[in-house]
Amino acid sequence: MSLITDLHGVPRIEGVALTAIAERFDTPCYVYSRAALTAAFDAYHTALAGRNSRICYAVKANSNLAILNIFARLGAGFDIVSGGELARVIAAGGDPAKVVFSGVGKSPDEMRQALAAGIGCFNVESASELEHLNASAGALRRCAPIALRVNPNVDPKTHPYISTGLKTAKFGVAFDTAVTLYRHARNLPNLAIRGIACHIGSQLLDPQPAADAASKVLELVDQLAAEGIVFEHIDLGGGMGIRYRDEAILPAKDYLAPMLARLAGRQETLFIEPGRSLVGNAGLLLTRVAVLKPGEEKNFAVVDAAMNDLARPALYDAWHDIVKVSAGGTATAGAQRYEIVGPICESGDFFGHDRELTLAEGDLLAILSAGAYGMAMSSNYNTRPRAAEVMVDGDAMHLIRRRETVAELMALETLLPQ
């Protein structure tokens, strides 16, 4: 996220100073820009102009109801991976008929929930799931709309933890078995074949792997059409990356162009499932310096946020820019190199290594590009209440999730009887 600095040198999002947000809602606190969310969605909408398409926001990236509601108002569909995410979409005003349900381990309860809601499509990821879904639909006297998520074995050139399209991944069905499974699905009485899907990974910077995956999927589409298995839609997943540090990022129109060229002249509706690229650079995490701790080899700046608030650095060794928003005290020295760390009892509790900053205790910092897989992956480790979330809309700031309390964390627990 690029912060705007006003005439007084105060960083702000849209029309609101970050200092004002911290003063009102305290820290740590996630802050999002409605204008940035809308602009990111509009970029995809413009790139797909003139083509039958559906933009299905990947809910896992950030599932706050206010964010889902913004995308629902913009006409988005939704890519979900759990019954809980479906409940969130519906509560936020999303249309279940525009929902695709992915995931390798859908439970029978989740299948029944999705069938009752009337979702648009199940992205089936195994032969076993076909059987379970057919049984669940039959018990409800429903017909389940399906696509098979096909694993095209294309290297997405991304972090191995977020690579999902290789032969070794747990996701999808093997490319070589897809035809057999579609033939079988055609004969199951409670399933209706609607499409085909693939998703090769996340934080993708090079558009070529996605285009190559599209070509492989189209080979299957044409082979199956020759057998009378015709699809209404082709779901080519999401995964477009964002700039965290110095990555070269293509606009949505340029990233999608090679993929769209492979689809030229085709009649099937195109589904895409962006997540990170819609929300990642629309959010940041505000935190304060609690303790400065000089050391013989390293200087530590201990902040009030921690790995339970933002896990990406600990999980992926991911880079997030960290900028000073305002001074909370007088720095005792000039710029120094700091380890920016949290208070949790783990050596992996860090946000940045070797960052050059001029700091004093009480300084307000912003950890940028934290809108995706930040709050969504947060936890209560060390019995830490999760952060507040705030949406900035022009000159207004709205609390869209209040800070948890310790009492709420213990509310579901019970002592054993004497």
C-alpha cells in the first residue's frame, strides 16, 4: 500500500490520518481502504470487459463481513473453502448462486449446507468427493452442480507453500484421470456437470504459467466436448501477485492478456478467483514500539503486534515494508538497524530483519501490504486477543471488527468439576 502524506507530513489513508485511527482504536489495528478495494476490483472488471465472466473473490484472503459486502455490492461472486466462509458470504449479502466451493476435504455437513443454500458450483477435488457429494445431494433430493478441479502440473514459480498445481500438491485431480472421472460423474444421478476448474498457486508474478495451465485445461475441454460432455464455464483460478517489496507487478489487464488470448472465440463463461490482488495492498497493520532493546549483535524493537496478528513473516519469511508513522518519544540515537519483533515466546515472532529506522519507544509504525492473509490467519496464541479492524471510506473511519477481550477467549472453556 502506498501511503499518502498530507501537507503536514502525516501519513494517511484516503482522508484519514493513521495517527487518528491509532488514537481512537488503539494498536495493533488493521486498517483498510474502501477506495483501494474498489479500484482493485474495477481493474479486473475492466480487463474482462466484453467477455462472459465472473470474478469470484477468494474469501480466504480476508473474510471480514464489511469487505465481503463491498465486493458483493460490486457484483462479485465468491470462492469459498468451508461452510463457515459460505455463512459469511450469505451474511454479507453475497449471492450463493455466484459461489464456487473449492477444497479437498468438504464434509457431508458442508455439502448439505451448500446444497441447501443453492450455490453455483462445487469444485470437486477427488473421486471420493464425487461419491460423497452424489450421496448428499440424493439425500436432499437435489442435483449438485459440479466442476472437477484439474491439476495441470504447471510450475507457478512461487513459494512452495502456496504452489497448488504440481503433481505433488494435495489439490485437484490428476490431469490424466480427469476424463475418466468426468465420464463417471456423468452417470451419477445427483450430479450436474457445469464446468472445469484449475488453480496453480498464489503470489504469481509471471502470467505465462497461468496461460500454459489454461491451454492444458482447454485440451481437456475439447476432448470431453467430443464425447458430449460440454461445459458452461471454465474456472482458471486466481493467484495474481502484489508488490510487497520490489516485485515487478503487471496491471490486471496485462497479466490476464496471455490467458485471455488462449480463450479467444470460446463461448464458455470464464471464472477467475482473485484474492490477494484485491485486498493485499488495500490494508496495513498499525503497531506501536513498546520496547527498544539494544544488543551486542542486534538491536531489537519490540512492538505490540505479534506473529499471532500477522503470521506471514514467520510462516513464509515474507517481506512487509515497515514505515514510521509518528514519533511517540524522542529517539536517543539516529537511524539504526533493528529487528522488528513481537512479544510472543517464539524466536520466529518477527516482522522484519535488519530494518533501518530512527525509533523511540511509543513510535507508531505501519506494516504495509497486510490486507491479505493477515487477519484471516491470525490466532490467539499466548492468549492474545486479536486486533481491531477499521475501514476508511473517504474522510470517515468505521470499526468493522472490534478488538477481542481475554474474557471472550475463555468464554467457551469450562473447569473440570471437583
